Amino acid sequence: MMRAFLMRALTAVCVAMAASSAMAAPGPDEVIKSVGDEVLAIVRSDKAIQSGDLQKSLALIEEKVLPHFDFSRMTALAVGRDWRSASADQKTALTNEFRTLLVRSYANALNRFKDYQISFKPLKMKDGETDTVVRTEVRKAGAQPDSVDYSVYLKNGEWKVYDVAVAGVSLITSYRDSFGQEIKTSGIDGLIASLKTKNSQNSSGGAK
């Protein structure tokens, strides 16, 4: 169930970032659109990515998409209250492993999103607001649309995504229970080891 939700969420990220925008604008919704223009153009022209070339997908994500995500904040929110008791080294390791887990799942979904359509809802943000939600709806022919919401905040003058919610279900909240249980059973180092194992398996055999 977790893998199915993750793939839906990350595919939706790809789709939303592929919505067309004639020109970049400072608003968070326009940032997401403009990044997507470039990503979509590359995917549609790159036969290797379309055929599922993981390394090319990873390279594209690293260069064009990841700069717009705050994985440290995402990890802190997913780990929850146990984050405060983690050492600096543990926080770094958790962030790196969680980032790898999400990115590899994202890369495995990248070649699918060209078949989807996206509509952006009006952005409800007051002047000077630095934390908001970009609301969208994702459609594929023959399937029910999904609402996809992006939590973003302003960091050092740039809008960063720190959560994605599909049909009202938050990506980071979905991980919080399983992370909490792992920490309760095996401690923070146990969670790090578990994530490393999953990433090793994903690296050798695709997303699990």
C-alpha cells in the first residue's frame, strides 16, 4: 500500500511539474510550472528515459527537480518528534537515505507522466506570505482525477516543496507511522539501516 501511494504521489509530482507555462513568475505555482516545462520537453524528446533508463532519469531529476525540494525539512517532518533526539550525524544519514528512497521512486515513475494532464487551481496566497499550498488536479484518460497539493515555503528567496498530498493523503505523514514504529523497535540507527537496505534493494532491482 505504501509503495502504491508513493508511486501515485511521485508520478503526480512529475505531472504537475510538467504543466505548461509561457514564462517563469515568482509565485510558487509558476515555479512548479516552469520547472515542468523543461522536464517535460526533455522526457518527450529522450527515448532512453521513455524506455525506462533509470540512470538518465536520475540525472535529469538531480539537475532539474531536486533543487526545488527541501529534503531536510521533509525528513524532519516524516520522522516527527524523534527528530529532536537524533544527533547531527543521524539527521544527515536519515536525510540522505530518505532522499535516495524518494528520488529512486520518482525516477522509476518519470517515464509515465507524459500521458497525464494537469490543471492548477487559483493560488490563495496573501501578499508577504511565505508558506502556502499549490493545489492541482491530475487527470489521465479513463481514470478518476486525483487532487494533488504541494506544500511549499520560501527559503532564502526560493520556493521549496516540502510535502505532497494526493487525495488529501500527505506523503510525509504516510511515512511517519512506519518510521515511528521502526524507531520504537530499533532506534534511529535501526531506521537508518532499514532505509539503507531498501535503497540497496531498489538500486539492484528497481523500486520496491
